[in-house]
Amino acid sequence: MADSQQHWLDQQAIERLAQHIPFETDPQTKAECIEMLRGLVIRSGRAINRHVFGFEAEQELRRLGLWERLGDESIG
């Protein structure tokens, strides 16, 4: 798979997980989602432009301390 396509898939997964976490009611599932999100951000966050994320995803990523691990507008 092309590198840019993988980054796009990772960005989509990060966005959807970040949007989903605040609405998850089961504590164990919520913890698993947070760990999946952290793993994605640590693995490929620097290559993903943080400005492509919507407001809800941005707020959750900030709350979890992951926002600064994403790339800025000069990357990707």
C-alpha cells in the first residue's frame, strides 16, 4: 500500500476513534479505544497534518494530550 494512502487511513481511524470516545459508555471499551488511538498517533501522527481534523476530534485529542504529537501544516 502506498505510504500516503496508509497515512490517509490512519488519519481516518484517528478521527473516528477520537469522535467516538466521548460517547463510549463501557469503561473497558473506552480504555481500549483510547489505547488504540494512542498507538495510532504514536505510530504515524507526525506524518498527519493536525489541521485536517474536525473540531470534535481535535478537542478529544487535546484532552488526551495527543494533539501535539500530530504534524503541523508544513508536514503532509
